Amino acid sequence: MGDQFVCATDSIGANIAEGYDRYHYLEKLMFYYFARDSYYEANNHWLSLLKEQNLISEEYYQSYTNISNGFSLKLNNYIATFQKKNKGHKNKSNN
């Protein structure tokens, strides 16, 4: 279970990096969505299970949740800004 949590959290950054390097707008956006999906998998599923099964402390859970909530907001803002910047340019390459 811990390994799956680590894989999900590692996947967040990997998907952001892979999306950033893509040429087409929709490909970039797809990877940014994958990153957000991995974030929710790690935080809403694996982290909760680790806590429920007492594999992490309440203190660690709260600390991680507080930090990750800030990251979630930043990731969602990044995606929204990217979409807004590229609105109407879905068939063109944009960074």
C-alpha cells in the first residue's frame, strides 16, 4: 500500500514534466489531467487508507494534507491558466 502511494505521488511530477514537453495543446492538457488524477489517487485514496490502517500517524496525515491542499490549488490554477491562455488555439502548439 505504501509503495502504491509513493508511485501515485511520483506520477504527479512525471505527468507534469511529460505534458510540458508535448507539442500539441490537447496532449499537454491530457498529461496535466493525469497529474491531477494521480494527486487525487494518492491523497484521497492511498493516504486515507494508510491512516485508516494506522500505518501513518495522525500528525503525519495532517501535515501532509495541509501541504498537499496548497499543491492541489496550485495545480488546478496552473491547468485553468493553461486552458485560458490556449482558449481558441486547440489546434496550435502553445507552451
